[in-house]
Amino acid sequence: MSRRLVLFDCDGTLVDSQHVIHEAMSFAFLDHGLSPLPRQDVRRVIGLPLDTAIARLHPDGSSEQVTGLARSYKEAFVQLRQRVGHHEPLFDGMREVIETLDAGDALLGVVTGKGSQGLAMVLAQHGLTERFVTLQTADTAPGKPDPGMVNQAIAETGATPAKTVVVGDTTFDMAMAVAAGVPAIGVAWGYHPPDHLFAPHPLVHPKSPSSSPFSTCHVG
């Protein structure tokens, strides 16, 4: 019998990385002679593939400029990650949730727009690498809201869609879950307002508040 598979988004769900993402994006825009954007604008695209996110932030840019901005962003992020004091902190309570699920009968995975190297560094920083049995990133599957990451995680672990759940903070996570035909849980502390998690999907309905930190919404 297959076990429950819980797939966590990373940025905005497991860790709060908005500050370093915004800083790297600001460096990229300045590097190309563009004015940096407000943090709230950058927050809205966190979770999308990098080229897609930059195209939304700079819709008048050519494909060559978007590619250049993406390259500058990656270079800036590497430099920021090497800076003394660099930190992408876990959200309060997430370590306890992960440890509790891992100690039970659940398999844990990550589905994220981060690259594999960046995800590996975040998990290692928090001592969580061994907790996850499948890691799906921008390097291994199409970006959200494409269901590819969820489908690959299910295939790798031998789980089933009926026993898989996506935990995320953005409409991109919710749309990915709907496309993959799996339930999803939206968290209230992330980068998209909780009420936005409901709106795009007719299958989304609120959950009743409970002791669980995942009480925002349920898809399916």
C-alpha cells in the first residue's frame, strides 16, 4: 500500500527568502540600467520559472534582455549566498511539522522553482536534507503551474495522486496541484494573499480553522 506523499514548496512555504530574492533581482535590474522594482512586485512572481518571472516583471523587454536579466540574477544570487550572514530562515513551526510528518508514515518531498544547487544549500543549512525523499526543482521538470514536478515526485516515490498533497503559498502551487489532480493546502504566511489562493480555482474551498498550521485552503 502506498504511503502519503507530502510535497512542500520551498520559498514562502518552508523558508522566508523574499529579501535575498528581491535583492538579487534589484542587482539584476540595475546591471541592465533598469530601476529596481518594489518588493511586493517581486513577491508576486516568486515560484515561477526565472525567465517567466522576469518577463512578467519587465513585460517590455526583449527575449535577449530577459535572458540577460536572468543571468545577472543568478550571478547576484550566488554572490549574496556567499556573503557572511546569508540566511533564508525557516518559518516558525516548519521544523516541527517536518519532523512530525517524517516520524510518521508520510514521505516528504519538495517541489520548487529554485535550482537544485540552491535547494540543496537551503536544506543543508537547516539540517533537513535527509528528511526529503524526492526533490523536484527548476532543473528537473517544467516550472509551475505545469504539473511535471508533482508527477515526477509521484513516479519516483511510488505514491498515488489520491495520497499526494501539495503544500504551498502561491496561486502557482494551487494551479500545479489542480493540473496534477492532487489535493493542495495553502499556507497563510507566504507571498500571495490567502484569499488569492481560492480565487483562480473553482475546486478550492476554505478549510475550518484547526490546530494545524495548514488551515488556509484545500483544493480537490
